[in-house]
Amino acid sequence: MSSDRPNVRVTRRVPRVWGAREEEVRRAYPCDALLAEPEEEWFRAVTVAADRATVFRWLCQLKVAPYSYDLLDNSGRRSPRHLTPGAADLEAGQRVMTIFQLVSFAEDRHMTLLLDDPRGRRLFGTFAVTYAVSEERPGTTRLLAKLVVGGDEGEGVLGRLRRRFLAWGDLLMMRRQLLTLRKLAEGR
């Protein structure tokens, strides 16, 4: 997650980039290697007034619930507002937010997921995502999500249109998710 990608050009901002800084967009992430021919990259980021370990611990809660709009993506059940024992015990292959598989992780650094659920793939297409945490300064952490979006074979105009709508939908959902995780990590 260290090398920069100097040839990356960000031509469009919202909905593809929200809250991420230019240097964060140029950085390489573990999800970059998961899809053979990605079509797009989306970034979402927030600054959290908490240490990196605390933010990562809340990120692990994604194994338990999505922390977005619970009525839409958690069958109306409220995402827990307290840390769940065992949620931070990560292993590759675990389910995260129901439709993702945990592919790799580095404690207090990142969780990388692949959308592998057949129903989820039919609805949303091919996705890989890295949630990264990095210390901005002592007691302040950047929480960033990078999504690599794959194209579906022979998708044509309808596929590109679907991806455009998904970018907006994902922005709304993930913005809420990151803001909720920030609030919980900050103890508010």
C-alpha cells in the first residue's frame, strides 16, 4: 500500500471521489490487484479524531453489520453501537457485509474485500474494495475506502449507465457508513 501511481489521472470528482486527497488517490492499494481489467476506481474518505487502532477496530465491525442505512442494507436491524466481541478476529475467507469475502488484511492498516456473492454480483457487478486506515497525526486517522469497479463482458451502454447510477448510490451509502464509523470511533 505504499507505492504511488504517478500516471493516475483523476478527471472526475463526485461521485467517483469524495473526501479523498490527491495523494490518497495516487497511492496503490491491495484491491488494485484483484480485478483483471477494472473499469473505474472510486474513493471515499474521512478524517477521524481517534487513533488508528480504534478506527480499525470499528472497521472490523463490518463483519457484523454494514453501518450505512440500516433500513436498506441491514433488513431494518440497527447496526451495533458497541464493539462486538470477536469481530476483530480476522481470517481470509470470512464474510463481510454479507456479499463480500475478506481477501486480505493487515491489522491497524487495511481490510480488502471482494464482492463474491452471486446475487450481489448480479445486482452490483464486480467490485473489490480496500478500507485503509493511516495515521494523519497522533490521535487522528484517515479512513479511506477505495473501490475497484470491474466491467462486465459485453455490458455496452446499459452497463456503463448502471455503473454511473451505482457510483452515486455507492457514494450515498458509503458516505453514511464512513461517517457512522467515524462517529462511533470518536465515541460520540
